[in-house]
Amino acid sequence: EAGVAQSPRYKIIEKRQSVAFWCNPISGHATLYWYQQILGQGPKLLIQFQNNGVVDDSQLPKDRFSAERLKGVDSTLKIQPAKLEDSAVYLCASSPWDSLTYEQYFGPGTRLTVT
Amino acid sequence: GNSVTQMEGPVTLSEEAFLTINCTYTATGYPSLFWYVQYPGEGLQLLLKATKADDKGSNKGFEATYRKETTSFHLEKGSVQVSDSAVYFCALTGNQFYFGTGTSLTVIP
């Protein structure tokens, strides 16, 4: 079974530029999550999708971050414009059910550096 | 609100030493508790979980018991190996997943 795929693995941009990350979850997984992991901290949930609908985006900085999951499969996360404090690893995860007792499967992450 | 507090690292142990990584939590209701592991260059992987009080999760020689009376879920392993070197995250579920800050473990031969 293929795992969660993310691209790119690394990205370096200047502040005020825009950037987009892509995630392809495990086939058949209805729930998809985007996390932000700042160095030295644990992952923080940005947004959760159930199929192509948003379940929770309460911690997404909506003035600069946006995410979509068209057709309930792969997803993109965009930052526009980027700030220095956005430097982090962006993790995508998926799970087969909208239940927090089920395992989340994580991708390798995209390391973003904003200069 | 819900939160997880992990012991700070980094932790360095010799091979075959005993490992304990402390994790305590604050939560309303009856959360499920997890330990995730992140090996260098890889994504997080579920190591073990416990869904109710007094449950013991175990995997690859690691164990953790859900202690409601002390609100703890400490990770233990009797004899660590070099291959266990990684960052370990404690997590709980509320209305979403809450992760601790992670504890880096290095095992030296």
C-alpha cells in the first residue's frame, strides 16, 4: 500500500512570495489533515478535511493560508504572502475515518524556509 | 483546554539501557492517547496507542499505560537499540489531535 505522498520535499522562498504544497493521501482515506511543525515543537493542526469538505480550520491563518481538496482526493495548501515565521515543516496526514481513535498516516513533510 | 506535556530532551542512552520518556496530559472527557515516532528524514509513525484508562499499548518492545489517576502515559522500553534513535511525540485526541513538543532520543553503541 502506497503511503501519503507530499511534494516538494524542500522549498526556499523569500518573504512576501507565495508557495504551494501538494498532498496525495492513501487511497480510500476520507479524512485529510494539514499540520505545521515548527522546529522544536510538535505538529499543530491547520486544517482537517472530510472528503472534500472542511471539518476544522480554526487554527488556519486565513488571511494568508488557504487549502482545498478537490474531488475528495489530493489536496493543496497555499501560503500567500509568506512571512519569516512560516518557516516550518508542513505535514500531511490521512486516516480512513473521521474518528480520532483511528491512526493517522503521515507523509514525509515539506520543509519550507522563508528568507 | 487539552494539552500534552513531555519531558524535555535530548536524551542520550547507551545501547541496552532502560528508557522512560514522561508524558502527562490535560483533557476533558476521555481522550485516546498515542505515541508517535519520527525517524530522521521520515514522517511520523504511530508507535502505540491506548483508548481507555488502564489500557496498555505496546509495540516493538515499547510500552505505555493509560493512567487516568495521574493523567500520564509514560513511554518505556527495557533495552534500547541504536535503531531506536528518533524523536518521540506523545499525543491525545480531543476535538482534534494535540501533540507534545517531542523528545529526541539518541542511543549510542
